[in-house]
Amino acid sequence: MQISRNISLQPYNTFGIEALAENFAVIETIEDIATISKLTKQYQQWHLLGGGSNILFTDNLSGLTLYNQVKGIFIVQEDETTVLIKAFAGEKWNDLVQFCLQHNFAGVENLSLIPGSVGAAPIQNIGAYGVELKDVLEYVEAYHLDKHETEIFSNKACRFGYRDSIFKQRLLKPFINCSHYTSFK
């Protein structure tokens, strides 16, 4: 993973606001996530960007800015009544919805066109038109930066509320969302 200096964040936020990241690195693989623990300890401040959709920059970002681009959507398990899908955090949320629609998996179609990444979806418990992520999410895999290990959070452990979760509150900084598993009937 390469760290670049003084990178424009204009292409990384949906408002297109100009701001500079003092130090910027793109997370492209699961292996990159393991190396982040060392990097975040080297900087007093660090920030994680997904799709940049609920971000309004008012100033440049000091420290380290990480941009999660770990991609992949896979069918993990399927039977006559249920399918389990794994989606990595760097995927665009709408790409996951389109994948589900193309495979005739119902349940997230109301969440189409919500901006942002798969990794940000559990933080916010995204929702629209009577459907929320909590209705289909089975569990989240997140990397604990201090323990250097992946932890799994069941739907219940995510403590979903209206546009809220444990990741938005207590567990904001020590974790980086790797992927989540969603089931459809």
C-alpha cells in the first residue's frame, strides 16, 4: 500500500468539495487491512473514507486518510429458500443491490440508488421505503486495529437503531469494516 501526500479529495466525496488529504492511501486488498494497524499508530489522526456520501469537508484533513476499495460480491450459500451473499466493504452499495436484482434475490430493491459503500451501510443502518439494512444483514466482519484480528458481529450485536449502530457509537475507531453477509429469502 502506497501513501501519497497532499491528495485532492474532490473525487472522493459526493458533494465534490475540494479538500486535501495530508497523507492518503487506498486499501485494495484484505491483506492491506492488516497493515493499516501499523500505519494508524504512526499518525495522530486518521480517517476512513468509503463512498464519501455523508461527508462534507470544511477543511483539509491532516494525518492519514484511508480509502477503502476492497471489492467483491459472492454467493456464499444458497438453497431453495435462502441465499447468503458476502460483499466487501469497498463495493458501492448500489452495485450490491444491482447484483441482487440481476440474480432475482428480493429484499434490498427499496435500497437502490442509496449512495455510499457496502462498508458504510452497517454504520448508518441505511434504509428507505420501509426497509433497513438490519432486515437482511446476517453479520459483519470487521478488523480490530488494536487486536490485529477480524471480529464477527451478528445482526443483534450490531445494535441497529434508526440510522444507528454500534459502529457509529462505541466502535467507531478501533474497527475497519471488511465485509458483510446478507441473506435473502
